[in-house]
Amino acid sequence: NEYKSYLSYVMSNQDGVTSQNKVESPKHAQKHARTKAEALNNLLSGAVAGAVAKSTIAPLDRAKISFQVSSKTSFSYHSCYMFLRNTVKEEGVRQLWKGNTATMVRIMPYAAVSFMSNEHYKNYFKRNSPDHQLSHVKRFLAGSMAGLTASGTTYCLEVLRSRMAIQKNYNTLTQSFKQIVQNEGFLSLYRGISPTLLGVAIYGGASFGIFGTLKNIDPFGDGVSELTICRRMFYGAVAGLIGQSISYPLDVTRRRMQTGGTHGDKLEKYSSMRKTISHILKTEGVKKGLYKGLSLNFVKGPISVSISYTVFDYVNHFLTGKESY
């Protein structure tokens, strides 16, 4: 309540200009304060949304990574179940969330920056459009730029999370960081960044763009009542499913580059995006290589994205009272 009261004060106070800033007009000062408050709202809402969504599907994420990085193991729902069962049997239930600390350290700032950037870029395009509306292309561009902004700031944490998910001797974030830097060098923390940036540009543009468009037109609504949580989550699931399916081969590529050399493979095979894709196609093919584990994404992807987008909308609406489109 105190936080909401503070935000209300910042958003609406006409006289919130300090004596040293009196040269600014009250209208300009109010606009500046509102922009800062909106950015804070979006950061907080995005962080909460990312944390809830990723924690929910963390066991499935760990299973997916273990199959993605191995060139010798084929994926099926049965093999995924066996991996999860053996993990519980050999390491305990808590180990299903192994690496989730690194995920939280990464995903909270990633999601916060991603959602905040998306809102910022959407507002920029709206202000610079004659009709102050967002076209499908501008929604895609806003999402792509948001994904690039977030990935560029948090990428090394993604590498640490991948290593912790597949290597038993990497138990903590600090230990993983020290071992990678000592054994492979600091730049190895950014291995695989090229397919990552390309992938998030495609995924971010598609998912943010489709979700915003579906909310805006609300094809299953009656045009009168508010958007329900079920329709909101369904639109998020559709957006996530399409976005992840399009960018999935790049997800497999970046995982191989991040973890190259840890499964007995020669690191040289995964030293660049071109070499990695070429090696996967040559040895495993398209379906069993570049799209390995995609069917698991059909389960975890829609769950994660629908929860993430819905939580963001509700937290943001709780803080500001406004709907985002």
C-alpha cells in the first residue's frame, strides 16, 4: 500500500518539482516523473513474472537442456520421464531445481529489462506514429529490440545456468563461475552469444508482437467485458508456442556452443554458429538435431510464457491500474 501510494504521488503530483529544478515547467516535470514511475513498475512486474514462470517449469527446463546439449541421446517423452525419475532417485527432488538459483539471478533482471524495454519501445513507436497506434511490424520490432536489450545484459548468467544443469560438479553459481574462468577463460562465458541474439530477436518479436495483437483484438471476447485470465493465458500460450517454434534451432545451437566440450565432444566443432549448425545437421539431422526436444517445448513453453505474460499484466495493472497492449 505504501508503494502504491508513493507511485500515485509520483504519477499525479503537479507540484513535484524541487527548488533547483524550477526552471522546468510543471508539465515537463510531471511527465519525467511519470516516465520514471512507469519504468519502475515495468521492471518490478517483469522481475516477478519471470521468477514465477521459470520456477514453475524449472524441472522440465533442466531435462530439456540435458537432451539439447548431448549429440548421443535421442529425445522422447519416456526418456524425459526417466531422466527426471533418475534425478530424483540419485540426487533428490531438490536437484530438479538445480541451477534455478542461477536462473533466478539471470531471469529476474532479464525479464525485468525485457518487459520494461518492450513497453518503452512500444511507447516510442506510438509517439512517432501519425495515428499513435502500433502496427504488427512495430510490435515485432519492439519485441525484438526488447529481447536484444535483455540478452545483451544478462547473457553470461545463461551460460552458468546451462553448465550447472548438466555438470554435477558445478553446484553453486560462484563455483561454476570460477571453474569456467580458470579452465576456459573469461570469454567462454559469452560463447554462443551470436545465435542467442539472433534467436531472441526472432522469439521476442514474434511472442511479444503476437501476444499484444491477440490482446488488442481479443478474438474470443465479446467486445464489452474485460479480458479474462483464461483468455489472457491462452493468448500468451499461443504467442510463446509460435515464437519458440520459430527460433528453436537457434536455441539448440546456443546450448551446444555454451556447453561444447563437456560431453566428450571436441570444442572445435562448436566454436562458431556456422560450424555448430553444420555439425548438428551432418551427425543428427534436422528433426533429431536442430529440433531435438521441441515437443517438450510444446508442454513447457506455453505454460511458461502464458504465466509470465499474465503475471506481468496483473502485477502491472495492480501497481498502475492500466492495461498494456
